[in-house]
Amino acid sequence: MPIIAPSLLSANFLHLEKDCKMLNESMADWFHLDVMDGRFVPNISFGPMLVEFFRKATKKTCDVHLMIADPGNYAEAFKNAGADILTVHVEACPHLHKNIQQIKSLGMKAGVAINPATPIESLKDIISEIDLICIMSVNPGFGGQKFIPQTIEKIKALRKIINEKGYNVLLEIDGGVTLENALSILAAGADVLVAGNTIFKSSYPKETIQKLKQLS
Ligand code: DX5
Ligand code: ZN
């Protein structure tokens, strides 16, 4: 069964307690927390303070997706806030290996995200060191965008490499995941589905999570 990681970016921030409760009662596996700085991406979301509130509101894994420049300056703050997985972007990290070592030495799982235009080859020399690859299937910055279909080929190619070499790394797909396209994303080889709008804009979010969970 896939790992389902609802993106809280699409939650109603006036009803966060209610939305956290709903997720806690649901079949969701992780809380996907999207941090944006207005520099690496053209939007600003939230930082460690809110992650700390989410941490207190759930026992589920807090999967923190950093869409920020200079993530190394903030890794410790996110560890203190309670992140379990910390994901940084290849495009934001000229010293990616160093960033990964830092995240792991702080005791978190390390993830690396790539934008739609970034080739999977950029992961070649780091893949054996990381716990999660986040393939962006939209340009990061906003929820509710349309899935970029070329992502499917990227997932297939990465799945092949992971299986052939036996890497212990999860493949997460982030952006535009719907009940309609989720099956083909899983068939291509994804392990983790991030979903924001599909879950939070649905009339029955818990049922939608269950449907995503029971696909494949
Ligand atoms: C986009 C974020 C995603 C986003 C997903 O920059 O990284 O996690 O919130 O939202 P949907 O599922 O609505 O595309
Ligand atoms: Zn994300």
C-alpha cells in the first residue's frame, strides 16, 4: 500500500485543529509540511513555529519539505521543531552532500527534492546516502496545480535504478496528485503520494485518503 502524505498547505488555517484531528483519525501516514521562503520559490508559507504545533498535534511522521534557499541555516531549527524527515532541493544546495550529512547527524531522515526541469541524473552521487527522493510533479510554490505528465517517465527511470541497485530510498511524488492519476503514478513506481487539494478540497477528506491508500 502507498504511503499517503497529505499536504497541510491546502488545509484551512482557521481550522487547523480540526484538520489535524481528521488526519489523525484517517489512514494518512505522514503530515507533509511545505515550507516556502519567497526566495527559492515565489511564495511564503510557514516555518519552524508552525511545524512545532503540527508536531504536538500528531504522532504521525512529520515530513518537512523545505522549499527555501540556504536550508543548512535552518536544519537545526526544524529538528528542534520536531521534523522526522527533512527534504531539501537539489537546486537550492550547491553543497548538497554537506546538507545531507547535517540532516542525518541531527537525527532526521534526509530527503532530496528535484524540480520538474531537473534531470534524475542530478541524484546519482547522493542517492545511496538518502532516505527519500521527492520528485516534484508541479513547479514548487503553490498547491492546486496540474500534474506534469512527463513526471511518469522520471518515476519509472528512478524506480528501475533503485530496484537494480537495491537502494533503500522512498520515492515520493509531490504536486497535482488526484484520484484519477494516482494509480498510474503508483504503477510507475512511486512509494509516497503527497496530496493537498485532492484531500482538503474534497467533501469527504477521510474517505478520499482511504481511496488513495487502497489504490494499486
Ligand atoms: C507544492 C508543494 C506541494 C503542494 C501539493 O509546492 O510542495 O506539497 O502543496 O499540493 P497539491 O496536491 O494541491 O498539488
Ligand atoms: Zn511539498
